[in-house]
Amino acid sequence: MTAPDETRERERERDAETGEFEEPGSESPVEPVRGSGEVSGALELHTPGEVSERTPDGLAPEHEETALEETALEKTSSAGGDDDGGETTTPRPGDRRRRRPLRMSLIVVVAIAVVAAAGAATTGVFGDDGSGSAGDAPSAPPKTAKVERTTLTRTETVDGNLGYGDTTAVPAPPAGKAGAGIITWVPGDGDTIKRGGSAYKVEEQKVPLLYGSTPFYRPLKTGSEGRDVEILEKNLSALGYTGFTVDDTYDAATAEAVRDWQDDLGRAETGTVQPSDAVVAPGARRVAEVKATAGAPSNGPVLTWTGTERTVTVDLDVQYEDMVEKGTKATVTLPDDSTVQAEVTDIGTPSTPSQDAGSEGSGGQSGGDDKPTLPVELKVENQKGLGRYQAAAVEISLKAETRKDVLVVPVNALVAQRGGGYAVEVVGADGEVKARTVKVGMFADSMVEVSGAGITDGTVVGVPK
């Protein structure tokens, strides 16, 4: 055996011990997996750019190139002393270099795709449900309304009370005065007394009610002149007595009519009227509370009374004083949410709780809200509309301000702008939505006055749900 042959034999023996061998003249060298003791298969040669799907058993794909490099180094080392032209199993250097750029390219492509997707999500290219596209236009508002031209009225709502108005005390004639004596009859609470009817009786003589604004404060007789004379004559005429002229002069004809009246009352026919002979009030009265009892001496108040029509009273905060005057219209809301119309008929003088408490003594403290208030009374023409309510807490809506011929939109159509101000979303005929800056004016009844470029009667604006 020649020296070269001996050398090959030794190499074969060594390869058999290590599990590595090669067939001379083979074009597809077989590469074993190091450390496995078995041949898993032959490596395949591929054209440049082609990726091999074969992976040695027991190795993860990421370790494939490392295994190939180690195998190539071992085979190069074992064949390094072969001088007779034997084939080497060293892999082509180009194979490893071709695979690495391809794998790196795939990694770069994937990274670019991830970054692009993140950027699209950040900028809102994709819709909330993932079905939108970058070219989608903004969707139309869920609801729309038209700009209207109308009269806008702002109101203020204040608390009030429904009742029969303020009570007034009816005093009995003081002892020692004409007409003074023992009270023999009084009406009942809630009774209504009209012109000519008895307010009470003293020693069985009626003390009638007469209508007027000025009480009798002096004896009226022939030759008397004044407003109280005129009130007496008006009442005598309304009760059916005639033969005199209604004026402010008490003459003989007036005295004759008074005698007839006294006769009907069961009084002495003197032709002269004493202050205690009648009680004067603005109109028919409703008894609020009886203070005296039959058999009591006629001193102090006999009863208190009010008007017969239900009215609304308000202790109005003085900041709203400019909103009311006689004749001002208002809407009254009752406890059952029904409404009636009312009109201001009387405005008092501003006062504070401390002023009211001052009459009780200098040591009294109101301890409450000292804001001045303005007493206001409102008349309700439609008494039937008040139902069966005799006394109740109510709400009064007063007209504070009116703007005529203005453009308005629902308040929730306004969109606050960054930096201040408001805009509305104008919806075009083609569905295109554009924000337009508007100037706002008065707010009232869930509407707001607006003006601005492109805002006209009939303009369609978006309204959120």
C-alpha cells in the first residue's frame, strides 16, 4: 500500500470513529450533525437567493448557519493535508453569504410594516371599528336642526304664594264712642260679605260693609263735603236709594236717603252717619279669621278678612325690580304643573326682614336673609283655572328681556372652540360638514341667538344626540 493510500485509510478510520465520512467523487457531500452520531441527510446546494427549507434535526432554525459553519471548518481541517487532489466538503462561501442578506431583508420588511401600522392608528387612518379607510370623509351629525328667525324672550322664575291676599283687621268701635257696646253676632271663617251685608252686629244693630277707599273718619251730615261724602252717596245709589245727586256734597236730599237707609237697618232715623255706622273696604270681603265672640265687649279687632278672589303674592328680590310694573304679564305654574296667566296689579315698597323685626324692639334680630324685597301682587283673571287651590306655593315666570327678529339654534348645537368662542357645524346639501364661527347673543328656552358668516334662516346645523 502506497503512502497516499495509507493516508486515506487512516482518514476513513478516523471518520468512522467520529461519525463523519464522504464518498470520493460524490457531487453532493453528506454532512452529519455533530454530536448526534447519526447522519440526518445530505445538504442540498441551491442557486443564489434560494432558501433551503431543510433544517438539521435537533437544531432550531436560528442555529442553522452556526452548525453549517462549524461543519465546514471541521471538514476543511480534516482535508487540509490532502495533496493528491481529493475532494473537500467545505461549503461554498457564497451559500452562507446569500442566506444572511435574505433573512435580514425579511426582518427589515416586517419592522417597517409594524411601524407603518402604528403610525396609521395614531393618525386615525383606521376607523374605530377597523373598517374605515384613509380617504373616508367625516360622517354627518346624528341629528340636525334648522336656523330659525323668531322672537326670543328670556324669563326669570321666582317663588310666590297663591291665596286671598293680605289680611286686614276689622276693629270694633272703642268703648265710649257712638256705636260701642256688646257684640251680638259675628260671621264665620271663610264667609263672603258683600256690599250692604253685615260685618258684625253690636246690640243687634247691623254694621254694614260699604265699598270705597276712604274710611269714615267723621260724622257726615248736611253741609259736609269731601271724598267720604261721595263714597257714601255711591253706595246708597248702588243699594237702590234715589232722590239725590251723587257728588261730594252732603245736602238735604242726601240726608233724606240716609234716613231711609237707617230705617231699613233698624237704626234711629237721624239723617247723620257716624264713623262706626259702617265699615268701608275696597270690595267684597272673605272672612279669614274671627277674633271676637258673641257677648264680648266691642273692643279690639272683631275679625280679619281678605279679598274674595285668589291672587298671587311675591316677595320679589330687588334685583328684578325693573322687570315688574303695573300691567306686567306673568305665567303662574300651580303645584299640579298647570298654568294660568296673571297680571301685576300692585307693587309695594322695598323692605328687609330687619326692618320688619325692628317694630318688635331694638333687641330683636332677624337672623335671616337681610336682602331687601319688593312686595308684588298679581291678579288671576281666570279664577276657575286655579282649580280648588285655596292656598299653595307657586312659581311665577316674569318676562325679563325680548329680542325680536333674531336667528336662533338649539343651545346644544354650539361647539366650543379652542381659545374661546363658539361655532356650529353647518351641513351642506351634499352632506359636507363645515364648522363656522358664530357670535352668540341671548339664551332662552333652550335656544340661543346666533349670527355670523354663512348663518341664515334655514341653514342646517348639526346637533349632537
